[in-house]
Amino acid sequence: MAGAGLTSADGNQELFPCEDCGRRFAADVLERHAPICRKLFNKKRKPFNSLKQRLQGTDIPTVRRAPQAKSQRVRKSNWRKQHEEFISAIRAAKLCTLAMKEGRPLPPPPAPTINPDYIQCPYCMRRFNENAASRHINFCKDQSSRRVFDAAQTAARLASRAQARAQASPPKE
């Protein structure tokens, strides 16, 4: 038997600890317990599958899950960069508020940051995430092939629209 014997709370019988589970037993009980405990602690139990047991005896076939596609690309978190941009935007807003209170000219706005994960459309130069870019670039390609961009023509069209709006709505009093 393992270890030194201990007396029980009432002092009548000596108890010995089990080598596997640590529980304490009388000498004759420990002899029966030890092989059973060793057998239990040495083998791994299979995880219980409740679905298999529920479907047992029914006509429902077990449904196998389709293997999940591997994640395409794990993007690194850029929270630190976003945090710094946020802090700089707050500071710029405070400077703007201070300049307005003191009557000074407003400071220049902070430069816009470009997200490196975004894809730029070659037709309109806007930026989109991967899914939106694939849809948008096809759309923008069709749109750009339909109309020809002429700077003078576009400027004339915008001027005529502004003039039409000014004539259509009288100034409010």
C-alpha cells in the first residue's frame, strides 16, 4: 500500500490514500478499489454525441456538415493606427473650435488617410473593400463606356443646372 496510514476522525481505523485519485480508504477496501481506479484513470472517454443517440432507431439519416472553406486571408488588426487617427481628429476639432472662439482663421483640416485594405477603382478613383470593389468596378466600367467625360461639357452642364435652380426657386424671405 502507498504512503503512511492516517487515522479517521473517530480514531478507530487507519485510512490509506489511493495513488490515482487521492481518496482515502481502509486497507481491505483499497485493495479492491486500486485496480478499478487505475483502469478508469488510464483510459480516455469518448465525447458523448447526443445527436447520434437521438437519431438512433429513426429513419432520419445523419447529416454531415460540409467542410468549411479555409479562411481566405486573416487581416491584421490596425486598431492602433485607427486610434491615432481618431486622437488626431479630436485634436484638430479642438483647434478649430478654439480658432472660432478667438476669431482666428481656421487651421487646415487633417489629411485624409487611405485604408490599405481597400481597392481603388480605376475609373472613378474611389476606394472599396474587396467584395464591393468587384461589384463596383464592373458597374463603373459599364458606366464609363456609355458616357464620354469632357471637362468643358461637364462644367457647362453643372453651370446650367445651377442657373436653372436659381431661376426656379424664388429667394425665401
